[in-house]
Amino acid sequence: MTREFLEENWAVSSYDEDTMCQIDYYIDEDNCDVGSKAYMYSHLDEELVEMEIVHIIALSNDFDLYNELLEDDDVLVNGEEEYGADCSAEFITDNDSYLVWFKNV
């Protein structure tokens, strides 16, 4: 898998944009369930890391829960502990919005 392919074909969520510490998370919206592959790219390390989705909540699947969770500014960090995840991200795409927790593979 290449970063170029991911940029063109997968949904991306970027943090610390336009800095050396920028991190990009990638999910395939057509295959984003628990156990699905995902990727993280660290601009600092210039490294693409394969990950696995351990928990995901889509706005379209549970509108009320999604919005309730967003009331907590630490929803992603709290979920990392709850779901045993290594990292997490929120994705907002043209199709849907997702809260996603990942484990390194």
C-alpha cells in the first residue's frame, strides 16, 4: 500500500496539519468495520503504519449516540482506554462521519 494510493482512494483525517508533527489516518469507507485495515502516516517519521479498526461509530448508524459522544471533548482519548486502542481519529467525509479507534498491527 502506498500513501499516494490512500490519498486518492481512502478517507483521510489529518491532525496537526501543516506541521512536522502532522499525522494522517486513512480508512476505506467501503470497508470500515471492526477488524478492517486502516493506515497512519507520520510526517515526522515519513512512515506509513498499518493498523486495524477496533471500534467505529458512524453518524449514519447512530445519530443520537454520535452527537452525544461529541459533547465530550476527550471522546477519542477516553475511547482509546475503553476499547484498548493505540490511537483514534474523527473522519468527516462527503458520505458520513466516523469516530474510529485503531490498534497497531
